[in-house]
Amino acid sequence: MLEVGTANQRSEDDDLAVFVDRLAAAGDDQATTDAQARIRDLIAAGDPPPGVRRLAEALAASVADLPPPPRRPLEDASSLVAAVRDNTLVVLEDFDAAATGRAVAALLGDGRRVVVTGADAARLDAVREALPADAADRALSGLPDVPPAESRELRRLLATSTPQRRARGDQVLPPESAVPDAAEVARLCALAMGSEAAGDGEFVLPTLLANLDEERRAAVTSVAERVDSALAAMPAREEHGWAWQLLSELIFGQQRAAFDRMVEDVAEVIAVLDRTRDAPPVSFTAPPPPDAAEALIRYREFLAAGGRARSYFRPAVQRDVEPVLEVARVGARVPETQEDIDRVLEYLELVERQARVDAACTELGVPLPADEHELGEVGDALGRIATAARAVGALRHDVLFIAEDSPLSVPDVETAQEIAAAILEFAVHGSGVDAARRLDALAEELEALSPVSTTAPEHEQAVAALRRRDAADFAAAVDALGAARREQVDHQRCALLQQRLAEGAPRLAEAWAALAETEPAALGFASFVPVEPLLSTLPPSDSADVVLVLGASGLGVERLLLSAVAPRIVGVVAPGEAAGEGPTLLSVLRRANALVIRGRTGGGRVVPLKQNQPRAAAPVGQAG
């Protein structure tokens, strides 16, 4: 499909090139040759002039040689403008210099870029002199010396200009990178508004923290982090309420000695159990004597010094320990070696510690462990309680001495948890006091970016919003500043393009600047250029909207190459103007069913030509 479309386009371009050659064949001057070459180059480049293509299509679609149109008066200038706007081929018949001047002025009022051309320089001058005063300042002796794209951009910028945008030239807008982030401002405003709306006591801690130096504040924050971590590691309050109750007692120094002994005993019991897990078990066939431990210790020292058990003449230390050894068993045998004695002693010490653990559990309100696993859980909980107690104690000290005559205290675990959370919140997000100070600082920094005399309203709105702690108003001001920067860029671009236009057409630049404030739809111009210079140097595409050809009845068919100047071609015929010999520009326009407007000094009327009348056979080879 793409190849078919490309082939069709190539065929249409070839036909258009043949059409241009036939028009050019009617003339033999250099201007025609130059125009022909330029148009063919544009066709070969895939950018055929719209006016030439529309003329060729109109001639191809014409079906009849039409009789002269009826002659009726034109009612007003607006109908002429509408006629030119809606038709690409127009004939102004019986238009003298004054009527043509009024027609040009009407097109200028519609914002049209008009090129007025003709073979008679005097007639060109007469039409230019006939322009109304409000159109004369938009008349040029040639086309503006600016690229069409820049001219189009300038007209758009001027047409959309507003007093607000024109005022941007004198304003100094803060760069986008220097404006505080709206999300950060919203966070600060929320903190600051909360601080200012709270009671006197609710924000005592943030105020005290805000007044600390960085090193002291970091130390307090470190303690709060330890408290937060330690309390988070505590056993669940719902299932282990005893742990939290014990913690509350410890932070006030209660039960400290009993707690420390229990921690030591539990740790030792767990260690012994772990160490002797694979050793032979120790048992007693009967309760040992009350002084069993002392007798075993003396006997172990005896063995360690090289002593040996005897069957006869037994030493006193051996006789003292025999009642113990008789009921003790290591595995299934009676203890004999030093290692056996150590194992029995360790067992007796373990039993004693376990008894102390049970007593401490009863004293401190800790559940009695039923087995080794539960004992391990108790030991882990005691370690966590000890860590939390140390952390909370440090926090109580730091809060008490956070400032002279500090009103804060930590009477219980819940308060410690709240104060630690508040300190960490301050460390991460700051406080209302800090937030208010930061917002004021941001307002001062933002305000200093522009002198008072050149400050934009949006800039003032942003500064005021920071001082009012109004996040929504600040966000709106930031958006408005973005729009203001775009307006300023447009204003600066417009000023640059106006300067470029003024270098070659100062009166036109001044006229456009004035019309931008009063009549922005009238940003057109009228260039008066004789036919031959215009054809010799065809303007770039999109340089004009309408080409007005004076003396159309006396110009040859080759002058239809002027259709390359603009998408619309208007042939002008003066009253009493004699037609040239053979086909003329006017006769071809008529054949293409151009819209005819009949007029005199009193006016004229649009005369549409009918499109569906039968036509006689066209002479073969006639141009068009």
C-alpha cells in the first residue's frame, strides 16, 4: 500500500510539474524562467506550493466556460473578507485604486499577510497611497526580512499577549531550583500549625529539643533510640504482664538485688545444664547429709593433693565423706575419682541454684519454669527486662537534666515510651518550633531573590503563604510561578522577534505592537512588489496568505506562476481595463470558476459562479 501511495504521489507531482511548464511556456522573460525553476525544485523536494496545486485542481475540476457573472453591488467589507477566506481563487472586477485599497485594508483587519503585485508600478503606488491611515503603517515595499516561521511565531505571541504577560519584562522571577519543594513545605506547615494550635504543655519537649545544640540533641536521640529498641524487644504485654510490672519496679530501684541474683542464678543453671548435657547423670539413693557439700569439698582437695582412699587406717577426711558417697551415684557407680566428686558437687550446687530461682520467681512474680525450655524463656525475658531498665533509667536522667528547671519527668514505662517516640519523631521530622523557624527562614530566602520593585505577584503570594503556614496557597503560588516563567519566556521571545522585525520593518513592528493591545486579530501586512522581482525571487513557503494581482486582464497566463506566492490568488481588474490578446491570467481564473466580486467606488457584491453547467470542449494545448 505504501508503494502504491508513493507512486500516486509521484504521478501527481509529475502532473503538477507539467502544469507549471505549460504556464511558463506562455512567457519568455527571465522572471518566468526563474519562477519555473524554483517551483519545480519545490515540487521535486516534495513541497509543492499550495497555491499552484489549488489552481491546477480548480482547472481540472472546471466543467464549463461560464458566461459573465451578474453584476450586483457588494454590501460591506466583511463579505469580501469572508469571500477571500472561503475561496482560493477570487476576481475583483471593476475595482479602482481606492476600492482596492479598502479591500487590502479589510484583509489586513482579518490578519492576512497580503502581497500586492502588478506590472504597473504607478498603479501599485496608487493602491498603496489609497490605503486608510490605520492600514498604511502595515504597508511595505517588500516582504519582511524574517523567516516565515519566526513571523508566524511572532504573530501568535502578539495575538495571545496580555497585560500580565507584557509586565513580565520588568519582573525578576525566582529560579525554579530556588523555590522550596511544595511537599516539604506542606510537611513543615502541618508541624508548625500543630505546634501553634497545641496547648502550652503539649510541645514542651520539642521546644526543649529545638533549643539544644546538635551534639547534646544527638546524645538524647541516641538514648531514645535505645529505649525504643529495648521496649520493642520486651515480651508481649498481653501474655507477659509480669515482665512489664517487674520493669516498672526496676526503673524505680525496687527489687533490684533480688532481680540481679535471679538473673545470675538463671544464667548459671542454664550454663550448667548445657555443659553437663552429655555427662553421666548424678543421683542419690537417699537424701544426703546436711553437710554433704562441705565434706565433698574437703575430700576433693584431699584427692587433688595426692591423697588416696584406703581400706584400713582411713584418714578423717575419707571417713567424713563416706556417708555422702554411700548414697551418691554418678551414672550407676559410686563416686571415686576427683572428676566424680566434682560432678556431684556441681549437681548439688545446681540443685541449690534451682531452689533460689524458684524462690526468686515467687518473690518477683515471675512464672515458675516447669522445664528447661521454660527456664530458657524466663532467662531471655529477664535479659530483655534488664536492657530495657537500663535504657529507661538513662532516659529518665537525660530528660531530667535536658535543661535547667526542666519540667519533664518519666514517672512510668508508658511515659518513657511516649517521650522516646516524641524524641525520635523530632529527630526525623523536626518539631513545630523547628518547622516554624524553617518556614520563616525559607520565606526570607525566597523574598531576597527579587528586589521589591521587580517582585512578581506570584512571588509575593509564595512568600506570604510561607509566613501564614498555608501549604495549599503555597502550592498554588508555585504553580502560578511556573506559568509566570512560561509567560516571561514568551515575552522575551516576543521581544527578540520584534527586535528582528524592527531591523527591517520598524513601522510594521511598531504597528503590530500597538495592535497586540487593541486589535490582535489584525496582525497582517501588505507588501507591494512588482511582478518581475516577485517572480524572480519567490518568497519561501508560508510567507503570505493572499497574493493580489493588479491588472489581471492584461497579464499573460505565465503570470499565474504568482500562485506560488500564497495559497490564495486574487485577480484585480480596474474599471474600463482592456483585456489582453489571447488567454490571460483573468481568463484562466474565470475558467477555473473563480469567485467574482463586482465593485466600483460605491462597493460591489460577491458573485459565486455555478459549478455544474455543461461546458464546450477546451482548446487542446491551452495553458491550464
